[in-house]
Amino acid sequence: TEPILEIKGLRTVFRVRGREIAAVNGIDLVVHAGETVALVGESGSGKSVTSLSVMRLLARGIGAIDAGEMLFRGKDGNVRDLVSLDEEAMRRIRGNDIGMVFQEPMTSLNPVYSIGDQISESLRVHRGTGRSAALEAAVALLDKVGIPDARRRAGQYPHELSGGMRQRATIAMALACDPTLLIADEPTTALDVTIQAQILDLLQGLQRERGMGVLFVTHNLGVVAEIADRVAVMYAGRIVECGPVAEVFRNPRHPYTLGLLNSMPRLGAASAMKRAGEKLNAIPGMVPSLADMPAGCAFAPRCGFAIEACRQNIPALESVAAGHGSRCIRWQEIAR
Ligand code: ATP
Ligand code: MG
């Protein structure tokens, strides 16, 4: 299948106390139609900055994309570089060609408008749908995402819905215009486990039905195993390992991925992951400060495999197997 999103060499920087820090430091990432790509890593690794960069929602004057390309194929079939697109063109793409769901539903919902109005707004703006037709479509969407009594709910305000219902409503809103790409940044993290599973099922079903590409941000490897086709593991602004989920889980070739897998407390259904429960160790040490990065591999200070060469040069992404890459010079010695 064709790529919908092709990120090449993306670098996103923040200005912090007069210094520039690279929260995303030259990442390459592809999302194809119909696939789910998970972006995983510890807190502060740059996952949200990546998704905000794709949406071009970085706080102006604070964060900025400073290198790279983000080639995006829109619904019209044209490929555009989102990095150089002007703000007006970007507004036409946001919510229309690209849908977004965030961790906290209230970041996407406006407390003073009814749920139905907010969902229909997107159709009115992007498609010029008339008021009553848009409201009917909103009710159908709420029904589609599993909200019972959708017509009554459409007239309610966000505070009248439970957390799980609110997240369903933001999914309805994200999907209103039939996007080709959905960016979901920790969409279930704020919800309790049962609701979490329901929302993941919902997203998976909708994706299959619509053939969307999904970029799914999470720190939960169990969730990755459950829903993703491919995974990219981020550490301190770089992708250190990427590949098909089953392959990476069975045969991790970066010490950081290995550490994440070994620190998983409990495992999902995927048999490839069962063995991870045998050892239960958190990765010792801390993520380095972006303002004070070590020379060479950023993971070296925490890495049991590190040798002198690791502290000298930043390792390039090496091909381990078809579609599987690792930024570790000792990848051949890493094994579960
Ligand atoms: P989490 O799992 O906690 O959501 P994350 O991987 O999404 O973590 P990001 O939100 O992408 O992490 O942040 C990566 C780094 O970028 C942060 O550690 C911080 O140094 C920097 N950063 C992010 N937002 C800003 C900002 N508004 N101003 C300055 N620095 C920022
Ligand atoms: Mg985040």
C-alpha cells in the first residue's frame, strides 16, 4: 500500500532559557494506508512533539520545525510537504484529511457547545454541509462510536458525559470528515482499564472499516502489541528501533527496546510477548536532559552493552532484517 505520511529527517526544536533543545532530532517514519504505526518510548522521548509537529500545532515562538520533510497524501491524492505548507492550507487539512484524538478529551472539546454542535461544526467548515444535515450526521457518528441514545446525547454538553463517552465523542469528531490519517496521542491513558479496552476495540474497528492510516502514540507496550502493525521506539528525540511489531517484540535489537520489554509488568495476548514477563526489571538510570545530551549514543549511560565507541559517535540506523532497523552498533549481540 502507498504511504500516506512520510516523515524524513524531522527535527523540532524548543527555545528554553535562550538555549535550543531538539525534542525531535532527525526522525524518519512512514505510515501507510490501513496500517497502525505505534510510537513508543518513556516520558519526554518526543512522542507528543512528533504528533504536534505533524499537525503543525507547536506553540508559536516556542517550538518550531527546523529541518526535514513531512510528505502527506491528502484525500485528493496530492502529496504535500506539511513542513512548508502555509497556515491556511494546513487548516484545511487539520480535522479534514487528518483527524486527531488526544489523551484528555477536554483538550478537543469546547465546554460551552453541545457535543452535536461540535461534531457538526467540522462538517460545516470543511464540507459546507448545511446545519440540519450536519447535525443528523453528528447523531449518526455518535451512534457509530457506540454512544447509546445518540440523539439525546448530541444535545448535551461535554460535562454531562462520562470520560469514556467524551473520548468516544472526540473520536466521532476526529472521524467526521473521513480522514486518511488519524493521529491518536495516548487516547486511552486517562481512562480506566475496561473503558481503555473498549476504546481500543472501537478505534481498531473503525480503522479496518475505513482503511485509515493511524499513528498511535503510547508508552504502553501491551497496547502496541494489541493494535499496531509496526512500531517505532523513541529515545531522547530519536527513533532507536523500528520494525513490524511481532518481529521487534520477538527479536529486539536495541538495548533500550530490550529494557522496555523486560520491564513490562504484565503481558497482552500476543504470545510473542509472553516471555517478557519472566524478567521484571525497570531500566536503571534516567533519560538524559535534552539540554545536556551525552556525546555519542544517548542511551549509552544507561546501557549494559555500551563500549567506548558508543560514546563517540551517534549510531546510524542499521538494517537488521527486512523493514527492521536499529541504532545500535552492537545489535548483533543483543538478544532476548
Ligand atoms: P509523555 O510520555 O510524558 O507524554 P512525550 O514522549 O510525549 O512524553 P514530549 O511531550 O514529546 O514527550 O516532550 C519531549 C521533550 O520536549 C520534553 O522532555 C521537553 O524537553 C521538550 N518540550 C516539549 N514541549 C515543550 C515546550 N512547550 N517547551 C519547552 N520544551 C518542551
Ligand atoms: Mg506525550
